[in-house]
Amino acid sequence: MKISFDNALGLFPKSLELRAKRTELLASNLANADTPGYKARDFDIDRILQEANPRQIPLQTTRPEHLAPSTDGIEGQLAYRVPQQASLDGNTVEEHIEQAKFAENALRYQTTLRFINGKISSLMLALRGE
Amino acid sequence: MASFKIFEVAGSGMNAQMVRLNITASNLANADSVSSSIEQTYKSRQPVFAAHFQNAFDRLHGTATKVNILGVVESKAPLQMEYAPHHPMANEQGYIFKPNVNTVEDLANMIAASRSYQNNIEVLNTAKELMLQTLRLGQ
């Protein structure tokens, strides 16, 4: 029997990475709340995690000009938010909605951190063998 | 939380709102600056914001988008002309020119700018807190 960190932590590190990306995206939405023509964007983390298949064969780049395949799986998943009430200057950021999403995302990030911490504690316990 | 881009994004947002606040302050301060010709009269100013994309790829797939200030535009609204022959700034015809500053509009602008600034600070604080918690991982 051996201890595998990858198996022990499961999807949580990936989830943490995606949450961090989403924090960035929502921060951009909030920063551009007064930018004319800016369209608010978001992506569905659950869907990306469902599609994350470890046995998938990664796209290869055979020439230096080729764009490197993304490792985070966000590409192609970014979507524009449909505003409840669009403003005249073409901006679709609604601050209250973005704030709520940002708070939710931060909380979920902390939850994921807590889970990873629990896993690490279990591993430590197993290593000590007490 | 491996990237520090979020601090740049929130920082650029705060910078943009601060510029807007400064411009609003000069509009309000100069609301009563009269002069004797149209050219010399203060005109109401507004900053122009734009999302900062590095390239086309960034526009589609980038997650961190900063705010750019493209420039400051002067209002095209007509100036107020007033007949005041005894005013020290009056021209030969006895007219003075008042700026086209709309103080009500500028006060509303000031409140909006300060709220947006607060929003960005909140984002910054949350991101900092999340990063510190990530650093303490496994302890």
C-alpha cells in the first residue's frame, strides 16, 4: 500500500484553481462596472469539473507557432452574462449580482481549502502512524 | 490563488475611479469660475474608461481585464452667458460666461465613483484573505 497525493486530494486542487480564476474574472467584471460597452463574463465551474476526465488525451503542439492547449479547461467555457436590465452604454455589469457571485465564489474557495486541509491532516495522521 | 493579477485588476479599477473622483472635484470646484470669453471658460469634464485587452486571444479567453483611462473629454453643452455690465470680468458687450457644470449630475457621479471604489477595495480585501488562507494550507 502506498500513499498517492493525487488520489488523496482528488478534484479539489483543480477546483481550487478554477475558483481562483473565477475570482479573477468576477473582479474584472466589478472593476469594469463603469466601462462603456464592457460585457460581464462568467463560467460554470461544475460543468468543467464534470468534463475533466483524467484519461483524456491532451492536444499536442508539433510546431512552435501552435497555441499551447489550455491546462485549466476554461477555454471555450467563458460565457457572457445576460443582464436583467441592460444599460444604455452597452455595459452589462450589474454590481449587485457580481457582488453576490463574488461572495459565493470566495466562500466556495474557502470550503475547498477546508476540504484540502482535512485531506492533508488525514495523510499526516497516516504518515505518523500513531 | 497563484496569480497576483487580481490585485492589478482591482488596482486599475481604483485608479480609474480615483481619476473620475478628481475630475468631479475639479468640476464642482470650478462650477462658479466665470470668465469674459468662451475660450477661457472652464468646461465640464468627464473621463472615458475602456476595458484593457492585451490582444484578441486575451479578449476571448483572458480572465483578468484591467480598466484603462482613454482620456478626458470636455462637455459640448452650451455655456451660460449672463449680462452683468458691472462684473469685473465682463467683456465689452457687458457679458460674463459661466461654466456648463451641472452640479447635480456631478454630485451623483461622485457618489457612484466612491461606491465603485469601495467595491474594488472589497474585492482586494477578499482576494488578500483568500491568498493568506491558501498560504496557511496544511498547517
